[in-house]
Amino acid sequence: MQDELSTAKTQFKMCICLRNCTILELLFSTGIRIGELTSINIEDINMEERTLLIFGKGRKERLLYLSNNDVLNKLIKWIQMREFFEPTTKALFVNKYGNRLSIYSVENIFYKYRDLSKINKTSTPHFLRHTFATLLLDNGADLRAVQEILGHSNISTTQIYTEVSTERKKEVLIKFNPRNSFQL
């Protein structure tokens, strides 16, 4: 009896850990809002196409491609383990009672791992979206494509990230441009 209880606790912890890791991976690798994440249903995922159907602000739909194999594999494993919680909903992410996770639950998950990793105490889940967009632009992504990926209806909202990107480029050029060390 004790062994069965211990096994169940271990499996429960593994399921929670996988769920939480998958949540953080999806937030970072797709730039979706936490409200968009909590509204994803199982049928919104197409594994063959590697896509997620996201319902953004105003229920505006957009399709996102899961480009990273590790993220896709975690998602597949989570969907398999999700049954451990005996879901009462079609929600992708459920709590220990099988109900849809709330935005507040996702925030608490983020804060738990933020504190464990000892990163900036002022970080919020939205920082993952911000970092995602900034890194896309830093790596050469087109502003219009980033707008579509983030689900911004107005390009001026997306342009906020170019200012950060421009600032980062300035820092890099000041620090690493070889011309800065030449005296003529």
C-alpha cells in the first residue's frame, strides 16, 4: 500500500513538472499571452502540421507553427500524461482536479520557477512574450511577420520591440565594433 502511494505521488509530481515545463516552453517559444495559453483546447493542436490555433484578443484567430522539436516533444508527452488528472474539460492545460488552468495559476507557476532560478524578481510572464519578440527582431525577423505572430492588430504595437532591439544593437556596436579601438 505504501509503495502504491509513493508511486502515485511520484507520478503526480512528474506530471505537474512536465505540465509546468511545457507551459513555460510554449510561452517562450511562441510569444503567446497567458490568457491565450489558458484558452487552448486539445482540438486547437494539429500535431501533423505542428500548429496551434490561438484565439487572441477579440477572439481573433491566428495559427502558430511549433518550430522547435523539444517543445513539440514536451507537448506530446504532456498530452499523454494529461490523462492522469482525469480532465473534465477539453483544455490543454488542467489543474490537479482536471479543470482548466486559470491565468492566475499560470502566473503562479511562472513566479515559482522565477524565484527558484533566482532571476529578476520584477519579471512577469509577459517578459517571456517581450523577450520572444525582441529576440525574433534581433535575429533578423521581419517586423510585419512578428506582428502576425504576436497577434497585434496595429504595427505600432509591434514597433515597441524594435526600440529595444535597436538599443541592443547599439550596445553591441559600442562594445564589439573593432573600429572603436583604432586610433587614426
